[in-house]
Amino acid sequence: MFRITKLADYGVLLMAQFARDAGKLYNAAELAELAHLPQPTVSKILQILLREGMLESVRGVNGGYRLTRSPQEISVRDIIVAMEGPIALTECNLEDGSHCDQESSCSIRGNWQRINHAIRDALGHISLSDMLQPQFAPAIHMQKDAPGEGSSFMQESGA
């Protein structure tokens, strides 16, 4: 089964809380209570998002964390990559130069790369603002590429 980790899922959940009131400072205890998550887990996620530049911290008695960019400028892909690293469904999609044992004889590598690109692209078009909409449904459809190039996914604007 393919799915993102709980930490990435919780990262999106916490970032959505920040997006609800962009600019407001939240501390780990407050976020843990709002999200119904254990405070050590929230603290770990906040440290990752801080290190990746998605959050900034403000010290002091009334300190906490807040977004470094507007919710419209932060995509779900940004958060997943910050939490887990590059999105790669298969070994041949890793950006670190890794190779699988079958790479030289694989007849479907290009298709896996096309699928991986479509998923990264789709997640990149979904912002934190979109995630706050209760009935948000991204408008994604298949687009046929030039002859011999296969198909790719495209997101319609205004989704």
C-alpha cells in the first residue's frame, strides 16, 4: 500500500492549523491540544518544519511558531517533502542518483517517472488554503501528450 507517513499527515494537519489564522503564534502545547496529538510528536514536527524554513519561531513568554509564507504559497507537496524528503514512488524516481537493479532493462521506467511527476505536480497545486475548504476537490484530468509521449495529469486552474 502506498501512503504518506503519519508524521507527514500530521505535518499537513498542523500547518493547516497555522493557516487558519496566519500570523498567529502557536506553541507546541496549544497545537497538541487543538490537533488532539501527543505534544512530543507535535514538538518533533515543529522542529522539522522550522529547520526546513516553513515556520519561524518567536522566543519569549508569548512566543511560539508561525508560518514563514502565506497559506496560498505553501503546497501540500512542500510539507510532504519537508517531512519525508523527495516524493519517489519507485527507486528510479529518487533524485539522489540511486539506481535499481533492473534499471538497464526496465521497459516501464519512463512511465513510472511520468506517474511520479504527475503526483508531485498535483500535490504541488494544492495549497494550505485549499486544504481549509471543507469540500475542496482538485480538478485534475488526464491530458494526452504528443504522439508517442503517453499521457500526463494536468490540474485545471481555478480548482
